[in-house]
Amino acid sequence: MPEPLRIVSIGAHPADVFDQSGGTMAHHADRGDHVTGICLTHGARVHDAVISDAMFHREVVPDAAELGGLITERADVKAAEVRAACGILGVTDVRFLGVDDGIMLVERSTIRDLAQLLRELRPDIVMTHYPFESDGVSANHAVAGQIVMHAIGYAGSVDPGDRHPPHRVGQVFFFGQGAATVRNGLWDSRGGYTNDVFVDITDVIDRKFAAMECLVSQGYAGAYNRKRIETGDGAFGGGTAAYGEGFIRMNAEVHYFLPFGAYTRRRQGDSDHEIMGRYSWRLPMPVADTLESRPESNPAEG
Ligand SMILES: [Zn+2]
């Protein structure tokens, strides 16, 4: 049995850590690897039922003090949801850097905090957002990916005040759901990013669904969860597995023999119909629609 791996998944917002890599985290936690989730921002603004949704149609929003208090309150609600969700996935080590998610920038103080955490946690593997996701400039996920890149670099050096020795991360896997999904719009035209690793998470997709159900504050529970699991993880089975998570490796790998794992060998031995059968299984989800509830898709204009 090899030495347990140390794995860190770093997301811009509280939900990112497990909605992008939750199944993979569960596999590694179950195997006995040390898995940590890090949320860079408190995420109180992102899709939040109070801060984002309820404020959207108001004439005026509360004054600065009241709004500040509300944001703190909602951040605590989110943190509790994330801890519950990660617990379902077997991940008990969850850290919050608490950066405000209003105007997210590549800031020296955040990089320093994260680098310190990396020197402490000493991960072999980091999973995070692709640094050029979406516009690569203002999109929170892209900025988070850039912060992580700076922090990984800085973690390899000493920082006065931090007694942990420098640490080098072995490999980075970028979340494919953000960077290599259906391409649309101007920014994606320069993309061409392709997942080169898929993790078959079919055996834990019920736990990932249950984890997503915890995110009531941002409206993920229920119909949205069902749709997202089917269109995201369902598509990321790589055409072979019922559900999967896709990743883009940062570093080319060096092997002694050509890499050819047990999974590839099994697929090689399966017939077309066996592969289609494996791919087509669907998690029963307790969320139903009716034709009566179908949303309008043919507005009068446009
Ligand atoms: Zn996010």
C-alpha cells in the first residue's frame, strides 16, 4: 500500500470545492488519503437567497452597517452548509480564507495566506480552477486559479513569520467543468482546453447529490442539483462512465512504463453495448417535473 496522498481542492466560492471535485475527493478520502477543501472567499454574494436574490428586485438595499451584518450572517450559513456537504463526502478538513467575493483580485495578502496554508498542509496534489477560465480577468474562478498559481510558487520559498519549510506541489489538476465544458461566447473562442483525465464517480454520485442538496442558501438543492448532476457530471463520464469529473493536468507526467491503467484495460475488453449500458445508468433523483411546469422558451420578441 503506497503512502497516503495529501490532496487539496481549492475553490473560489464555498460550493466550488465539492461541486467541481466532490466525487474525486470522496474516492481519495475513502482510500485514506488526507483531503482538504479550501474556500478562498466566504461566497456570501454568489447566488445567495438573501444577498443576491432578495436584493435584486428591491428599490434600495439596506445601509452599509446592516448589509455588512447580513453578509457576515450569510457567510456563516454557507460555511455550515459546506461543512455538512464535505462531511457527506468524507472530507472533514475544510478551511475558509474569508476573502470578500465582491471584487476579487489577485492580491499579495491572499497569496501569502494561501501559501502559508500550503506549506502547512504540504499537498502532493492541488485541484483548482483553470486560471484562464471564462474571461480570465474578472471571473472569480479565473482569479482564484491565478491566486493559487502564485501561492504554489511562493509556497516553494520561505516567508518571514511562517516557520513551515518550503513545499513543492507535485501535480495540479484544473477543474474541467469550468474550463473545458460547452464552449460559448467570445472568451471561449480562444479556449481549446481539453480534459485529459476523467475520474469515474458513478459509485459515489449519490453522495455528491446529497452534498449538493446541503446548499439550500444558493438554490442548489432540488431541481438545479438534478440538472447540474445530469448535464455536468453526466457529460463528464467521458462517454464511458455514467458520471465523472474531468480535469486538465498542468504538468506532463514522467513514467518508467507507458501509463495504461486498470480502467483503460477494462474498457478495452468491453463491447460497445456494454460501454453504452455502463454510460446510460441514471441516478434516481427525487425531483420531478411536469409538462405544465415547463418554462417559456418562445417569448414574443427576439
Ligand atoms: Zn464558484
